[in-house]
Amino acid sequence: MSWLAGLGRDALDPGYAEAARRRHGTTRTRGRAIAVSWVVVAMVLAGLAVGVAVRSNQINEPSAARARAGMLADVDRAQQRAVALEATASSLADQIRVRQQELGAGGALQSVADLQAEAAMTPVQGPGLRVLIDRADGSNVILDRDVQLLVNGLWVAGAEAVTVGGVRLRATSAIRQAGGTILVDNKPTFWPITIDAIGPLNSMHVAFAETSGYGRFAGFAANYGITFEVSDVASLSLPAAPALDWRYAEPGTGTATASAPATGPTR
Amino acid sequence: MYAFIAVVVGIVAGLILSPTIPDWMAPYLPIAVIAALDALFGGARAWLEKIFDAKVFVVSFIANVLVAAFIVFLGDQLGVGAQLSTAVVVVLGIRIFANVAAIRRWVFKA
């Protein structure tokens, strides 16, 4: 690495030594004023470069930081707005239900209430299973499709209402993943994730233990050291799912006919 | 003395005027500044060692800035701009450090 050592030794431009040697023999030919003015010009340029660079750096740096802070604030605001809108939608749905009950809860309105309950739009309570899952030391062993399989196992075992990380599942709910975070209906959940399922206590626990989701998580617990605990709870109370936000679908008129092609959800 | 005043004038002018840097120039400016600093400290050391030469200083100053910017430009075209910037900064940084050390030895005799 001699060149690296030489870099420090010959730091001064060799041109100076050479010029000094050349000058040694002859007398000074150049006018001193010209030389000084050249140096002054170069110095002003150098100072200008330094000043401009420092200034532009000062200007750019805060703007990047500002943009970042602004984006974070935007995200915060959007999340708060989503929460507020959801609360408004749920309370409006509650008002509708109250008005319907005032009008007399029989007949068609009763069936509306039943449908709302089936669509997970009302809070429910009852006995059920509580499943606690947690990844081991921040590793990404548990993926969204694992949680999907686990929840499907709970439905298979007879669950009537399920929450994942406190978010009630409804017909259109999606369990997805963004990095190491599980999103339920686009709401981030935090490890450890609690999954509550209301259903027939004894038979559900047994049936759930036979599902492939249970088997997969039991394997994860044995091989990767994740947390996977299933416990019976005498009384769970699950919140209502956020109101359905239909933007394109409208209720059709009349009854659905059998001639309509049966298209299930595609995956 | 003139040189010192000139540098201060330049820095103050740059800070006050704060001209907008064209986008294409932005990656090369810091490297050019490092090269300019290298020439500055080299000139200062030569001056202290009584071998300062105005022509050598001006030529080395302009050439250093242009070559440093050109190396980074070349690196950008080849996709190794960031690495070459680092290389230029390392090499010039070592030189600046050595020159400042020589100035320090000269000034403090230590």
C-alpha cells in the first residue's frame, strides 16, 4: 500500500517544488501585481464555492426533513380521520337500528336486525376461544396466509364471530401483511395478536385442534419457538365490525334469479 | 493577507447571494468544493514554506476542481458515481489532512 502512504507524504502539489527549483536559477520575470490578482481571483472563487455549497446544503436539508415530517403528519391525520369516520358510521348505524326498534321490532325490521348481526355490524358476546400468537424475537415466521389459515380453522370449528387483533371480521375482511405487520381490514395490528372467536366452547376447541391452521401453528411453536396459546373463555365480548363501505355495489331490485351466473369470490 | 480577505469575501458572498444551483450541478458541487479546499490548503502550506507560486496555485486549483467533478461525472455515467465520490473525498481528505498537519507543524513548530 505504498501509494496510500505516499498520498500522505507527498500531500503538497509537486508543482510548487518544481516551480521553486525553476525560479531558483533565474530572476523573477513576472509582475507581482498580476500574480497577486490571479491568486485573489482564485481565492474568491474558492470561497464562493464553499459558501454556495454550504448555503445550498442548508437550504436542502431542512426541506427534506420538513417533507418527511409533513408526510408523517399527513399519515397521522389520515389515520385519525379514518377512525373518526368509522366511529361516525357505526354511530349512525346504531341510530338507524334504534329508530327501527322504535318503529316496532317485528317483521321486516327484525329480519334487518338479524341481517345486521350476521353481517357483523353489531357487537356480540358469548363463550369462545382466545388464541394468542406472537412471533419469536421479531422474526417473520408468521405470515398473513398463516393467520388466514388459522382464522379459517376457527370458522370451520364453528366460530360465529371472530376478531383478529381487536378488529371484528366481516364478510369482506382481508388479512394481509405489510412488512412484519399483519393488517386486518387495512388496520395494522400489533404483536402479540389476540384472536377471539365466539362459538360452542367444548366442541369448538376439539374441532379447532384438528384443523390444518392449528397444526401449522403448533408446528411453528415447536420448530421456531413462536407463542401459540389457545384458551377457553367463558364470556367474550366482540365489537362490531366497521360499517360496510360500499361505493359501487347497490342493492338490486327484486329477488336474485337463479339464471344469474354464480360467481364466488376470486382469490 | 489579500488571499485571506479574498476567501472571506467569497464565502460571505456565496452565503448571502445563495444562487440557485442547477440540478445537474448538484452532485458535483460538494466534490468541487473539496478539491478547492485541497488546493487552498496546499497553497497555504506552500506559502508558509516560501515556495508559493501563483501560477502553480491557480492552475492546480482550477484543474483539481474540474478533474474531481469530471471523475464523479464519469462515475455517474458508469453507475458508480457514489463510490467514486467517496474515493475522491478520501484521497483529497487525506491530502488536506496532511497539508493542514504540515501547516500546524510549521506554525507551532510542534
